Amino acid sequence: MFRLLDLPQELIDVIISFALVAERPVPTSIPLEASEAGRSSHFGSGGVYSAWDYGVANIMWDQKSQTTPNAVPLLLVNRMFASATRRAVELLVASNRLVYKLDVVLVDERELWPTWTSVPVICPVVDRLAVTIRIFGADSDLRGNETEPTPRQRKFWALSPGHNSPPKLVWCFFYLFQHILCNGPSTRAKQISPLVIRHAIVNIMPFPGSPDQLDGASDDEWMSARERRQGNVSNPPQPISEQDNLLRAVSMRPAFLKIFMARQLSGFFHMTFFAPPTLRILHLQLGQITLASSDDERAYIDPGLILAELDVPRYGPPGIFAQWKANVLQVRAEHGFD
């Protein structure tokens, strides 16, 4: 009787390596509560920091599912198969080609629905995090609305700034990276050990079947249709044009989201006033970020390069910042980032 383990060792390693990098299917539909039910946003009470907890409240991990590494079932077959699997894992890690894959659906311009699709093995350092962001729908408060957005609608629109701070949606992406770096490939906090990522590659695309941008309409026109302001006695509101109503019902273009993420995340790494205290986690554990969309122009964020060129910030004692900066750059070098 033929047995898999009777094959030559080199062939066994190849077969198991394919099993280790297998991917689970990505979600093909959006849960009802995401696409039809409005979700209340949560804000803090502290001035410019009021948008911070928006990111925590609007990252929708599926708490019913567990992320089981592909190596686990292979290790449980028998001792011989477990030995072959451990050898294949060692080869994968030593090859500097260990990749985690994550699918993220941006739903209605306001929240993220992430799903782990490939985790070969739990490891403290991965060479690449491949993230696919799929854009689904438009803001439900504006969709088909023939009137000007109300102050409440503008307040809760995730692309609008909060108290002069960055747009609320950027906190979703920031906390998504922070969660992964702090907890590894887990849907729950503190379930797996922290993770070091050498390179995060984010590919942005439309969700299949999601309404696309209107032909000939620019990103500025798409934004303008959502940013109309309420009128007043001396300046009554203008009627909403048919073009604006159509633009409110279509999803943002992938290229728009790519530029949005690049600008906002890069601003954090430049340590502006609004940079969160936990930014040090990304500085220490994330090598670089590449953002791509269908327009073939990529955006790059290198936290180490940005930090190396930073002067003493406006806030805090210069000596403390200089020492902190030197320590961070040293840790990044030890991780092989720079």
C-alpha cells in the first residue's frame, strides 16, 4: 500500500510546503448587519483625541471564528508526519518567505471587516503581510439622500475630520495594524504573542459587484458630493444635483483610498501632534508599507527612513527624544528593517 511518507524527502517537503501556504476562501458577501443596519460610532470625550476609539469600535473581527495555523492539523496526523511538517516549517521560515494573508472589507466607508485567509504557522517574525482591502458600498446615511447632509451625518461620516484631527476612518487602519502587531494572527486581543512584520503589502480593489465610480467623475467631485454644507438664513442650501446624488451611491475608487491611507499613515510616522502614543509599536515592529491599486502607481511608507530624518519635535525635552529615536532605530536594525 502506497504511503505519502514513502516518497522521496524532497517531494514530501514540497507537498507539505503547499499545504502550509494554503488559503481559506474570502467572504463573498457582507453580513446583513453590516450592509443594512446602521452601527453607532463611539467617541471619547477628550477634544482632538475623540476619534481614537472610533478605530477600535469599527474593526469587526468575526469572534466566532478561530485562526488555526495550517501547520496544526499536519502536526496531529502522526509522529512521522509531524516530523516532516516541522522540517518543512523550518525550511519555510529559513527561506525568508513566510507570508500571512489578510482579507479586509471596507464596508460603507465606515468600518473594516477583516478575515485571516492564510497563516502557515505561528512565528514571532514574518517576512510579509499581504493585505487585500476590498471596498464595498457607500455611506448609508448619504445613499439616495436628496437633501444636504445634516450636522449629525457629517459628524459620523468616517472621512470627515473630528475636532481638527485626522479623518475617523484612518484610526481603523491604524488600530488594525496595531492589533496585528500586538496580538499576531488573532481575532482577539492578547491571544497570540506580538508579531514583527518586515513588509506589509496592501492591495486595494473594489468588492465584486459593488457600484463603481461614475465615468468621468473625479475624486474631488466624489468628495464634494459628500461634503455639502448646511445653509443658513443668508445663504440657503443649494439643491442637490442629480450628479451628486449618483456620486453618493457609488464606492470610492481604490486609488483614492490608497492616497488617503498613504497620506494619513505617513503623517502619523512624521510624529505630528495627532500621532497616537502607541505609534511606537509600529515604529518598533513594522518594517515598511507598500500600498497598491489598479492604477499601477504604488505608495511607499518607510517608518525607519522617516524617523531617521526627523528633527527634535516641538513637544518634549530634546534629549529624551534623541535617546528614544536612537533606541528605536537600533531595534529596527536588529530586526533587519534598515
